[in-house]
Amino acid sequence: MQLRYATYDVFTDTRFAGNPLAIVYDADALTDAQMQTVAREFNLSETVFVRAPAYAQHEASVRIFTPGKELPFAGHPTIGCAIALAEARHTRNEVRDVVLILEERIGPVRCGVKIEPNGASFAEFAAPKLSQQAGADPAPDAAARALGLDLADIGFDSHAPSLFSAGVPFAMVPVASRQALARARTADANISAALGATEMFVYARAAENAPHSFHARMFAPELGIAEDPATGGGAAAFAGVLARFEDLSDGWHTLPILQGVEMGRPSLIGLEVEIAGAKLAGARIAGKAVKISEGVLFC
């Protein structure tokens, strides 16, 4: 069996930055075990398998795999896959704005794509599930041990470790400075036992005049991801953190996240959060992506 594939760098407009993504087209004949094997072979944080949609009005059904397991939803595969499908099915100078629906395990995800004729295209989607607390707050000392940091490094302002999910649970760990964020290391590969989730999203507030609001890193060693350059699903879950710990007025707030700097793959994740009655009412994830390679996969 021969299948077409492409790779994109996501949450960036620059090749060899952002978060790499593999996209395998026409993957209907692959079994779950085969998709997991292919994802391990690519060994990227996620690989997307494009299949025929269940509903004709939708663009495609997609399955998302890390090297270790399948995910019901993830942000960087959603952005990258939406851009790849829009670019593959429309001439760049013919159509600029495309709306498409991807069928993910979490449910349908509506994406808007702006095709860029001479550069990185842009996509945005509304989070298919609002972030909510996914368990008891992790203990600050456990978070410090998991990251090889001091207890004094954990937390800032009103932010404390928490557990949130917008489809995939994340242990959310605030750190007091960008210097502490840079020092963070996964001292224990088995973070789920200590923090309640296999994914750990670590964040610090950006400098006052920075063009982004937060810096972040994401570790998931139990899934075969030592560190992720950009985590859209983590950003969607982070919306719940912001609603809980930030004093946000009602309305929409733009709070971009810079991730991947420590890996040499800077990634800018667009995050918009809607607050209504002091509660989270909506979230949107946005970013650019650029094609890196394409070829044929022999299965």
C-alpha cells in the first residue's frame, strides 16, 4: 500500500521552527495498530491520518496519534491539517478563504483557513470543548519535584498548579519567572502518578511589553514526547486556567502564548478567551503553518 504524506511546521511562518506535523492522506485502509506504528516511525509529537468523513458536508475524518497513543483532539494537528487540506484542494490564487469541518474523536471541529499565496497560511478554530477542571489540584511540592525546581519557583500572582482539560487533561504548572521556566526539566518520567496527567503544561508570564502574554513549555515523557514545541490542545485547556486565575472582564481577550524557545523551535499560539459572568464562555486557537516536505509512505 502506498499513501501520500506531507509534513508541516505549525504555529510558525518560518520553516524549521514551530511544531512539526506529519499528515497521511487517504488512510482509510489503515488499522489502529498500523496508524500507531506509522506515528512511531515519524516520531513527531503528533501524526494525523486523513480519512473519508462520515458526513458528506464535512471535509474529512482525522485520527491523531502521538508516538505512544491516540488523542481525541489536539490543536497543532487541527491547525496543520486544516491548512494542508485547504492548500491541497484549492489553487492558492483561486481561493483565499476556506471554511471546513474536521471530524475528530472529540467531535466536529469548524476551522477557518486563510490561504496565503506566497507564504504561510493561517487557520483558526473554536475549541470543540470548553476547558474545565479535570481533577484535584496537584501539590506545589510535587510539581517542583517533577520539574527539578525549587518550591519557591512554583506559582505567581494568584496562579497555582491545577488540572484542566479541553479534551486532553494537562497538569498546569505556573512558574515564577522565565528563568525558572528555562531551568525546568522532567526529573521523573512518571509524572502522571504525581500530578494526575501524562501531559504537563508549564507557563510563566511574559514581559510587560512582549507581543505575547505567556511563555510555555510542555512535557509528556510517558507518551514518548520529551518536550513539545507547541501544544494547541494545551492552549485550549489553558483557557480554563486563565478564567480561574486571571481577573478577566466579560468579553473576548487575546492572550498569545510563545512556546518552544528552549528547543530552538519558537512557536506562536494564538489564544482568544471569552468570559461571560466571570466564567469561561469560549476559546479560539489560531496559528500559521508552512509545508516542509511531501512524499509516499509504503505500508
